[in-house]
Amino acid sequence: MSTIPSLADLHALGPAQQPTYPDRAKVDAAVDRLRTMPPLVFAGECDELKDKIAAVTRGEAFILQGGDCAETFAGVTADNVRNKLRVLLQMAVVLTYAASVPVVKLGRIAGQYAKPRSSDNETRNGVTLPAYRGDAVNGYEFTEASRVPDPQRLVDVYNSSAATLNLVRAFVTGGYADLRQVHTWNTDFVKTSPFGQQYEAMAHEIERALTFMKAIGADPDEFHRVDFHSSHEALVLEYEHALTRIDSRTQLPYDVSGHFVWIGERTRQLDNAHVELLSHIQNPIGVKLGPTTSADDALALAAKLNPTNEAGRLTFITRFGAGKIRDGLPSLIEKVTAEGLQVAWICDPMHGNTFEASSGYKTRRFDDVIDEVQGFFDVHRALGTWPGGLHVELTGDDVTECVGGGEELTDMDLSARYESVCDPRLNRVQSLELAFLVADMLRS
Ligand code: PEP
Ligand code: MN
């Protein structure tokens, strides 16, 4: 195992999407502080997750990865975390039943605080300021002072992630994730919403399966607790580097800021710092692949990030857009498969489908999201490969950020409760509808 590059080595590669900090001494102080902090996750947990994702590469498990586009420090409240977790668990039950394989549950949570931006600046009413890059970097408030990158925020990311993970761990092991309870929430959804009723048949089937298990006296541990893992985009090098540690058990480096980290569409250049850093860690990792990705790009990324072709190590998260996936995805899968590469393929049906509504809000159409997932399933089915999962931006709250769905949210509804500080998320109801619709795709 080659040694981990230093932060200076990484910066020498000219990394994209990094904050321009005004005071380097303060950055060094924050990084020094972070280096002393305990790990947020354990290397052994990352290994367990890698084994689970290895099952996805074999077609024996399905991934559900979801959460906010951008977590915020203000969003670290018990209600917010619980609602997000609840909707993910509800979706996971439906998907598990439909797929008849384990669903690997991954939150975009406890670390998802840094955002790549398409423009360095933002202009409002003739005033231009640096873009908001996530709470990890600067403040959302549109003032000059708030938009200055502050390295102390990296320490705040650590503390917010620790608080979130602590609560998540308590929820998933402390009875909250009880399977019957989660199913009751789903039957409530089906009963109480007019458009939920079309999913009644499946909810009823799940009910019968649970009743059968109870009747025969089966009550495994798995009914009362779930495995849940954290994930985020590894973007700010200072943070990810400071949390990259040598595991005392194996003597190998892990990024202990989260179980799974991914490289975004804007930072996946082969010879750049993000690919370099993540090539040295042992965690399971992902790479976002957008519509400009060539099959050779995918092969080169796999060669650099997973040279031993270890199953579970590498997940390709495709985000083509509903209109492009059917044409763009097949050649990537064909070449990667022909090379015998072990990768999990998962579909991000969000980032290729963003547009600005006439009301000025950034939004996504629920139908486009469904159409991209359908395209993803169609392509994999045609090629005989496994559509391994979903990567979605969602919240457990009743926000109005994406249009469409059974509630038929329109452009005019967006202003009612638009709370995302970055990309539009599926709300609670849209997320559950997505799960039921994908369940149908898994079964057909
Ligand atoms: C994201 O996941 O929020 C994101 C920025 O995605 P991408 O890198 O695919 O654009
Ligand atoms: Mn996003």
C-alpha cells in the first residue's frame, strides 16, 4: 500500500471546487484540531458495508442511498433526523419486499455539508457574492461576511456529524426501526392519502408476510434493528484528509468521516486530487458518472480506484437525466462488464433532471425522476446486468421542492415550503411513492 499523499501534495494537483480561505493559519489550526478528534465511524463498519455492497455487485442486494442535497447545521435536530430516517426505513421495507433481497441502507447524512457549485459566484438583485458552498464552507445568508469561507466550519461539520450519527445509531438499534412499526407507517400512508391507495395491494401482501412470520413464531433480531450507514460527497480535502487514519487492526488507511464516500461529477478528473485521495483509502466508495462520461473514462476510474477489482469497493452512481440514460448508459455497462470489472451500478435520478421553474425555483419533475429510474431498469434488463440501487435527494418533511407526484405539486406550490439550501428534494410522500413505483419495476 502506497503512502497517503499529504494535503500539500493534493493541493499541488490543483483540485477543483475547493474553498478559497483568506487565512491559511486558521485552516491549519482547524485541520490540526480535526486530526486529534476520534473517528466518526470504525474501519470494521466500513468493511462490513463493503461486503454488503459486494453482494450488490453479484445481484444479491439492492442499495437505497438518500438524504438531503446539503445538510445544514440548523437541521441537526431530533425531528429532522428522525423524519429522514423514518422515510428511508419505510422505503427500504417496500423495496426489500419487492426485490426479495437485502436492501443496503445508506444515508446522505452525518457529513453531507459541502457542495460543488457550477459557478463561483451568485448574483441577486445586481449584487454579486461568492456562491454558497455548503455549511462546511460558508454561510447561506446572502451577505458578504457570511459568504467568506471559514475553516472553523470544518470542526462544526465534525461535531454536527457526530451528533447526527449518535442519534441515528440510537434510532436504528433502540427499537425505532422495528419492522412492524415501519410497516404500520406505510399502511398509514396508504390509507390516509388518496393516491396512496393504489399501493394498497402491496402493503397488504407485506402485512400478510409479517403476520405469517409472527404466526410461526419467527422473531429474528433483524425485525427489531437495522443496519444503517452514513455517506457523503468527499469534497473539502482538508476535512477528508484530516479524518483519514491508519486503522490499528489492519494498518490500512480509512476515511473515518463516513462509511461510504463518493466523488462528485465535477471532481472526478482522473489525475486530480479527489480521485488520488480516495484511491488510497479502504472504504467502499462511489463515483458519480454524468452524460459526458465515456466508457474509457469509467474503465480508467475503475483501474485507478479499484486496481485489485475488489467487489464492493466501487459503486458507479449514474446521473444522466431521463432523456439521456437510455442512449448513454448501455455503452458504459457493456465495456465495464466486458472487462470483468466488479462494480455496483446505482441510479441517481435527480441530478440530470434539475431545471429552473418559471417561479425561479430550482426544481425537478417527479415524472422525470421515475422515467430515469425506469430507463435504468430497462437498460440493465436488456443487458442482463443488475440495477443495483437508487441514490436520491429526499427529506422526511412535507416540503414543496419537486413538482408532480400524487399531490400534483405545481410551479406555483414551490414557494409554500421550499427549504432546501441547494437542490430540490423529494418530500415524504413523493419518496414513498417512488419506493412503491420502483417496487413494481423490481417485480416486473
Ligand atoms: C450531489 O449529489 O448533490 C451532487 C452535486 O451531484 P453531482 O456530483 O452528481 O452533480
Ligand atoms: Mn444535489
